[in-house]
Amino acid sequence: MHRRDVILSLAGASLLPAAEKGFKDLFNGKDLSGWTLIKGHGKGYVVENGLLICPEDGDGNLFTEKEYSDFTLRLEWRLWDGGNNGVAIRAPLEGDAAYVGMEIQILDETSEKYKKGAGLKPTQMTGSVYEVFAAKSGNVKRDGVWNQYEIAAIGSNIKVTLNGVVITDVNLNSVKDEIVLKKHPGLARKEGHIGFLGHGTRVEFRNIRIRES
């Protein structure tokens, strides 16, 4: 093949690697287009230097305008000492997303801040389906180092991969405890919004993209 033919061939090819084909950006790096901000006590989320940021005085929830059912979500996030946030999936816009939807935890789980009192429950660790399924802990990168997250929600199966390690792989239908089901009606939802759930600590996000199934 001549050099010109190679160039033309490459020009028509996808710039995404094979593993990224089919994924679409949820965040444009410029503004909050496509997102709905529900403020808490702070100013909510901001965009700085191409990053989506929940500042220390942020708080509040940021949801996609669109609802999703089955999907694979990929993103990167970083935090600092005591950082706390979460990824809402299949959530409505009203109510506590961790219960009326589901929250996949993001937490600086080894911080001294969370060792006070009774400490953390296993179901509060990063990657957990909050207060329902415990994730494998010990894979969080701290102090401003980027973490790679993949959340796959396919039917009743939820799989979370952090930095290349599968830390949660569960079937929602395995929950039979009536008390848990009553407290977490979101486990039964088939679709809803994806969002970020702020807790008054600085957490930054980038490369947020999704592939619907």
C-alpha cells in the first residue's frame, strides 16, 4: 500500500482504541451541557481546565439530563485526604439517590477521618453499592492521583472495576432481605439518571463516557 493510501485509510478510521468504540462523552470539558445541577448547601459543581469538579464548598448532586438503563460507564476521578463522592446510577432526580436509585461509592477509605468512632462499614468502601454490597477495598489511589473507574450495569448485574481490578460483581436479585429492599427501593429500578453525589470535599472527574447496551 502506498503512503497516500495509508493516510486515507487512517483518516477514515476511528480515533478511539477498539476497547473504546461505542462510547460517547457525557462531559464536554467546557460546561455542564447535558447535566442538571441540584444544589445542596454549596455552589454545586464547576468546570475548570477541562475537569468536572466538586469543590470543597460544592456539595449537591449533578445528574445527566438523559436516563439510562443498561450501560457501561467509564470515568477517571481523583481525591485528596478525606475525599467523598459517589456515582449515582438509575436514579430519579428527587430523593436520596443512594436509596431511591443506587450509589457506587467514591471515598478516600484509608483516611484517618473515617477511622473515628465505629469507622467505615464494608458497604461504604469505594466501589460498594452503598449500604447493600461491599466492594473489595485497598485499590484507591490517593492524594490527587487519577483513578480509573468502570461501572457496568446490565440488567440485574452490577460490576465495578477500579484501576483494572474488579472490586464488585453482584446480582441485585440476590437481595432477599425485606428490610434492605424497603430501605433501598432503587434496587428495583430499571433505568434512571447517572450522577455525581457531592459531600463537601474536593473530588475531580474527567473522561466521562458511556456505552449503552
